[in-house]
Amino acid sequence: MKITILGNGSGGAFQGRNYTAHFLECDGQYFLLDCGEGTQHQAFRLGIPIGRVRQIFITHLHGDHVFGLIGLLTSFSLQGRTDAVEIFAPAGLRQLVEVHKKVCGVYFPFDLKILEVDTEVSKVIFENKKLEVLTIPLRHRIAAAGYLFREKPKPRHIRPEQIEVWKIPFSAIKSIQNGADFELPDGRIVPNSELTTDPSPSKSYAFCTDTALHLSVAKVVRGADLLYHESTFTEKHREMADLTNHSTASDAAKIAKNADVKKLLLGHFSNRYENLEEHLAEAQAIFLETEIAEEGKLFLV
Amino acid sequence: MKITILGNGSGGAFQGRNYTAHFLECDGQYFLLDCGEGTQHQAFRLGIPIGRVRQIFITHLHGDHVFGLIGLLTSFSLQGRTDAVEIFAPAGLRQLVEVHKKVCGVYFPFDLKILEVDTEVSKVIFENKKLEVLTIPLRHRIAAAGYLFREKPKPRHIRPEQIEVWKIPFSAIKSIQNGADFELPDGRIVPNSELTTDPSPSKSYAFCTDTALHLSVAKVVRGADLLYHESTFTEKHREMADLTNHSTASDAAKIAKNADVKKLLLGHFSNRYENLEEHLAEAQAIFLETEIAEEGKLFLV
């Protein structure tokens, strides 16, 4: 998985930090997570092939996460796109799209599916051959869900020398990769453990924004390779965080620690912070493997 | 009048040219003309005090002219703005604002007035002490109006030496500035022409986008000091212009010539043009006083 950070800012007047959008490439498939105003501008600047995206996941309908969406879809239309687009979002997005069709002359020459997500439960909402996406219930001022991108269990690694030894036909390989034993022509059984080694680990990326500290998030993202968790504030502005249902860097680190993830990415920073050293220090005091989600930076999982 | 060009691009995927927005300062009042996606980003980059704007004029509801508006208003809200905002726009904007209030948690702690403009007639829709704004009916795929900003006739210049000669009291000055003669205590009349010289000329700025060639525009903008007229295409793409109800650089120049304006600004360029020399040459062949509306450039009227 390759994750590019298009914006790490939060709501409020634009003051240099871009609004939220992450571009995710996973096994030749492209996904967009949130789409704040100016996402297509950022994609252009960073050389991101945003036109290849087929699924867009919107966490919630606040402007800094969604005000670039209709513009992006309009650009797709004006480029003559024919590939379908699926958008996963909390209730309300359909109304937003419909009113733009009605009053702004917006039209879609491609199949646009809007799939409403339930922000109260964690469940699989999308899957393809190699990947599944689960919702992560969040706690914000309006309905919000994070998204967990998780590779499905991978096939076990074949031990080629054993395939030779037992003269196993090619037609049996797939089921052996999936864990089956092999029955020899004389009826003897070769156990799978002799024919394969463990598969490569399945990677996962969790995208959690916007939310107050919500401990049940840790359950859903447990063991994730990379957790992006909003940290709008530092503890210095604890009251603001509580008032606005946002997290501090400490809150994000608590979730990371609790969920035993491999790495934490901090983002969605309030404009009041010119530099982010305090965020980093505050989080690392609780969870060392923390990084800032710098704009334009590519993170590999 | 000071006009700053925030964007000179047209619709379609962002490829470096910003979407339409002009910032106009006139006698200490600030106006925004159109508000494409990323307008607040551009205002920040250019150091434009966009928060001082009290009137916003939207030509039409296509995304490249309006998709930055709700984001801008949201930012105003998050900054705790209390100054009223008036938005002039064709029908439909209210619906757009209402659906955002309903589904995006958008709220306005200031008085937001949406004033629907009739795009079929030219009339005064706004005035203050020194300025009036008229609609300019345009011809596009959806209802569209340009806007003519015109200073009201200015007071005549007093000839101080004549005021001395006739011992005219201060209380009479204002009516003399407005053209009145002065009656002396003995009943004799001093004609205004002896007491004053002609006022400074009233300046005007016409903002015409988006539109096909529409000759009646020339009538409304006649004699304007500066005419911004869209020129999405050059004549090489005449068919595209006709198909999409846009103008070529030649069309813009024809309006400028016909209206006998002082200067023409070209803008709203299609992404297909990397450089704009052809636009300029094409327009200047018809109307010499033509310039490109370069992004970030300040034009004085």
C-alpha cells in the first residue's frame, strides 16, 4: 500500500495547509480518502493520477473533508470519463450531489454510485480480490466513520522443491496455496505444512478523522500497520478539543498504543500551530513510532 | 478601482490555472467576483484580505465559478465573522446553500443575504454612496450575468479662488459641487460653470464571463475603462466555442471594439492552451488595447 498525503490541515480559512485528502494505491487499485476543497489542485501539483480512482471514501460531510468532491467529479465529467465511480459516505451526500445536478449543470457521463455508510457499526463495505474496507465508527459533531483498508489473507508460499518431490500437478497448486493438503494417487496424504510456508503478512491502513478520543476505535484498528489519526490539537488546547469533538496528539497516541499498531501518523492540524513539534513530542511520549503526515509525503505499508 | 486576478482558468480538471475569481477594491470597499474552487487558497497566497469582502457577485452556477463559495463562507464562520455578507447570483444558489446547511453542518453566525439576479435584463442591483453595480445579461448554457461596476458621477471640482471672490459660505459648497448655481445676497446669480470645473471621470469595470459572443453586451459596457471578457478559445477552436457557448479571443475583442472600452482583459482560458500568445495576437488584431488577465496581477482603473 502506498499512501500519499494531499492535505494535513483542518477546517477554517486556508492558511497554507491543505484540507484533508489521502491517495491510496493498493495492488494497482486507486482510492481517494476524503476530498477537501483544492484536492484536485494538490493532486495536480503532486503528480497524483487522481483520475484512476474508482472508489472514494468520505469520512463525514464537513467542508474540509468534502468540498472538493463535486469539483473533482465535475472535472472527471469534463474529461469524458466513462469509468464508474463509487462513493462511500455518511447519509446526506446524495442530496448534495442531486442539488448540484439540479442547479449547477453538473452531469455525469459515467456511472456514479453513492453508497451510504452506517457510521454506528464496523463492517465490511467494500471488497475486491485482495482487499477489504471496513468502517470505523467515530465520535464527531456529525456522523463520521473512519475506514480500515485491510489486505485479505494472502496465499501460502509454495515450497517448489516439495512440489517436485511429490510430483504435484499444476491444477492442485491453487488449493494448496489456500491451505489444502494433497492426496497422492495411492491415497496417502501430504500435509499442507510440508508443501507451503506461511503467507506474507496482510497489510492494513486505518484512516480515522474526525473524532474525539473514542476508545472503541482501538478495537477495530488493532494491529494495523499504519494508523492515521486526527490530532487537531495538543493538550494545551484540551478544552477546544473537547468542545469541538476533536482529538489531541495524546489522544491519537493513546489509540495507537491501545490498538498496538505498528506506526501512527498525525494529521488534521489546527491552523493555530505553526510548527508541529509539540504534536510529535506529545504523541511520542505515549507512542514512540509516530510521524507527522507531511503534505506530499508518500508512506509505504 | 483595483482588480486582482485570482484565477484565469476555465472548467475542467485543475492543471495549473486557477478557477475564476476577481477581487475588487473600490474606495475602501471590497468585492469578490465569482468564487471557483480554491479561491480562498489563492487569496491566502496572494495576500488578499478576502475576509473584508461584504458583497460577492456570482455570474453563474457552473463549478469553476462557484465551487469555492461555500468553503469561503464556512471559513468566514469558523473565524467568527459577524459582518453581513450579500451574495448576488442567478437563481439556484439559495438551494445550494440550504443543502449545505442541512447536510454539512454549515452555519452562519453572520447575516447572509442571497439576492437573486435576473440574468435577462441590465439593471442596477447594488449601490452605495460612490458606486453602482449593474447586471449584464450574458448568453451561456445556464443563466449567467456579468457585472458592471461603475462609479457614480463625482462632485464637480470647486475653483477655490472663485469661492473667495464671491465670498461663498461653506454651507453652499456641497450643492455647488453637485452643479447648483449660487445666488448672491443681492439676488445676482453666479453660474456653476464659473465656480467649478468638470468632475474627475467616473471609472468603470465590466466583468463578463461566461458567454458566447453576445453583441448586446457592448451596449451595457459602452465606454468602460476596463472590460474583462472571457476568451476560453481561439478561433482555431471556433466549433468548440459555439458548441459550449463560450467566446474566442476574437469575440472578446469584437465586444471591446464595439463598446469602445479603454482596455480589454482576456481570461477564462481553456487548459488546451499552454501559452496565450495566440489569444493576445488574435484579440489585438481587432482591438489593440488588450492584455492577458495574468493570475496574481493587479489592474488599476
